[in-house]
Amino acid sequence: MKPSASMSASAARFVVKTEAWTETGLSADEVAALMESEANRGAKIYRIERIWPDGRMELRGVSVETFSLESGMFFFRNHRAAAEADFAALAALAEKHAPPGRGYVQLVDRGAEAQFNRFATALIYPAEHDADFAQWLLETEYAGGDTVEGGVSAVSDYYQQPKEVLRRCQLWSQSGTQSRSRIELLAHRRSGAAAAG
């Protein structure tokens, strides 16, 4: 039996397993909400990569810490006009093709002391969406920047660097399934435990 194709970036789903329960098909935002509870700190998290017609799944382990970090991609330019075009193209792309998760874009001037790549278009999002955003940019053929950097440490460096934010844009996912709030998830866990007991 052949597995289904890899799940699309916008449909990324997870499995959360604790000693007391297992929940399948959670969105990244739902997992992040569950990880806010101390009771779930020892949970194991898996990303669903493929699902076979008979119900078997290919899973990939995901670090719990991933759900409390930010990652991003930075598209650097030496000239402001080129950086402004990158920002506008990325914002328009997000309007036309919804990104796989929430995030934001900033156009920044890193100042005259930045001898190279003075301007940057910063795309920042929750780290659990890292692979999804990379796939989204590939599929939509976004090609910003003369130089590109990315990752969790790049975001940490970005926050510490002096800069002037020239423009900003919030990104929202258009997921087909609405993520449940932390309260809804915990209520669901309690009702499931009561039904099992």
C-alpha cells in the first residue's frame, strides 16, 4: 500500500503523547497551547509526515522546546529600493497564497554601520513552522534578497541588533481547521478522560 503524499505545509498535524493520554491530529498552535501547561511538560511530540490508507502513520519526533521558540528568514539587500520590493513581494505573496502559520514581516534599516546588507526583509514565525515556511517559499517561488540567512539563532541575533523598522506586516494562516484554544483543549482532555473512566 502506498502512503499518501507528504502533508501540505498548511496542513501540518502533530501527535502528542503523555503517560496518561495520546492526542492525534493537533495543529501546531494547539500543541503550543498544550505545552503551556506544566502537566504536559514531559509529553512527546511527533509531526505526522505521511498517512497510509490503512491508518499507519510516519512520524518525526519534534523537540518540546521548538514550541516556545521563534525562527525566521532574513533577506538582505544593499539598496533600500530592492529591499522595499522584497517586502512588498512577500506581503503580496501572503495575501495571494496564505502562509502555513502566523508570523510577521518587517522591513528594516540596520544603519550605516552595517557595511554590507544594510537593509533586510525579516520573516519571523513560530519555530514549529520552520519546514512549512521553507516549503511555502519554495512552492510560491519567492526569491528575495542578495543574501539569505535563517533559523532560531538568526532571530535571536536580529532582536539584539540595532535597527529601524521601516515597515511591518502581520501574516495569518488560512488553515481549513480552526485551532482550539488552550481552554478548549484542556476541556476536551477532561471529557475524554471522564468517558474512558
